[in-house]
Amino acid sequence: MDYIDYYHTLGVERTATQADIKRAYRRLARQYHPDLHPDDPTAQAKFQQLNEANEVLGDPEKRQKYDEYGQHWRQAEEMEAQRRNRQNSRTGGGYGEFYGDFTEGMGSGFGGFTQGDSGFSTFFEQLFGTQGRRRQQGVRGQDFEAELQLTLQEAATTHRRIIQVFDRKLRITIPAGIANGQRIRLAGKGGKGQQGGTDGDLYLTLHIAPDPRFERQGDDLSTTAHIDLYTALLGGETTIDTLTGAVRLKVKPLTQNLSKVRLRGKGFPVYRHEGEAGDLIVTFQVDLPKALTPHQQELLRKMKDED
């Protein structure tokens, strides 16, 4: 896999603090969000690169591995294990190739694999079995771990994705309404079993990138609607974004700054409940005019005197 300089992607120095990385990511995520650039075919790719860079550099443990191993940071644990195995082999440890070779990259923009515990006790049973003979029983394949990045919009719709697992391509379905950090088990999609043993499983952890328009709280979403002073005083309409498109929202006269309205069913889909969704909570932000004409000032003085 080609080396990607995540520091360059986020525009920060290698000495950047975690706070610096967070600020840089949020600024660039708002700038390159695909929903804000529907006519730019490169926006989606750029946004995915930003998510991947933030996923690595925003995690101190992953960042340390990236700084030490570069493009092979995902295989850090396996590479260290192989190094220990080679040392054990030279000193008579005898474990040799037990951990296998995990130096291949993942591709498709999500994290690398780690080896599960499957088959470990079976290994020792075979090594120290009765009368020193190996048991000719099946050895279950290893379990794999992977990570997949999604936008909030993608997580809100049931859709199919093709992911690459070493030399295999898998077609998977992502159900609408998943939670950030949710873990999905794909049975039999891990390492191949040996001596007739069953294949291991693939555990896929889903990460949802922050969205510049919405904040998510469970199945509810919140957003901010900016209105001018005159609309707040006299009432009117404003346009707001939802996950399913823009809608016109009525504004009542004398709407107070930071007051809220709730739009039923316009929030995030409920997981495994097709057709159900949470609410969208809209907070009105009243923007004051930056300048007033003399006539406007006089009218406001009259309103103040009559109040």
C-alpha cells in the first residue's frame, strides 16, 4: 500500500498536539464535506482521506505506531510478534511461524487486521498432546478485526459496500441507523481453517465521521438555523437541511434567540426499525444586523419609547 503522510493531509506538523489535530480536522471536514460540494467529484475522496488521517493521528496509540512503522503501522503488532518469533526460533523457542504473515495492507480506506485468540489452545494441545503425538483435529481459522469509515449521511441509509480483505473482495450490507463504534460480525470471513477446521470470523468496527451540519444524540439530530432580526421579530420562513433534503421551516413572530423547535421523524433512522426515525431539534440563532440606517435607528428608538 502506498505511503500516506497523514500529517500533510491534515496540514499539521509532526509535533502537533492532539488539540491541534482535532482543530485541523474539524476545519477541513467542514471545508471538504461532500454534501457541501455536490458538483466536485474529488470532495468525497478528500473527505475520506481526512477521516482516515484523523482516525490515526487522533488516537495516541495508533499515532505512535504510525510514527514508528510508517505505511505498515496497521501491522505493528504482527510485525513485533514475528520479530519475537524469529528470536524464539533462534533460541530454541520453536514457535516459528505460528502468528503468520500479516504484512499486506488493507486497502479501501479502513484499518488493518489483528489476530484473534482462536486456535491458540489447540496449538498447545497439539504440541504437548498425549504421548507426544499431534492430534489430527481441525484448527479453527483466526478472527480478524477491521475498521470502516462512514459519513453520517452514509450511516443513515441502508447500502452495500465492497471491502477488500487481503486478496478477497467482500460485498457487505450496512444497515441504516448504526451507531458510531458499532461492531459487526461477519461469520466465516476471517482466516482459513486448517485440517478441516472452520473459518474464522471478521469483526468490522464502524466509525462515523463528525458532520458539520448535525450533532447526533442517539436517534435525534440537532442543528442550528440562522435567522435575521426582522424574521425573529415579525415571523416568516427559513430553509434548513435535513438528512433527506432541505425543508422550509416556519418562524413564529417574536422568536427568541436560542429557542428550539422539534421536527418529528426528521432525525436519524432507528436501527433495525425500518421507517422509524428520531427527531430533528432546531435551535434558532438570531443574527443582528451589522449596520443600521438613520431611519432604522429612529424607528427602533420609537419602538423603545413605546415599549
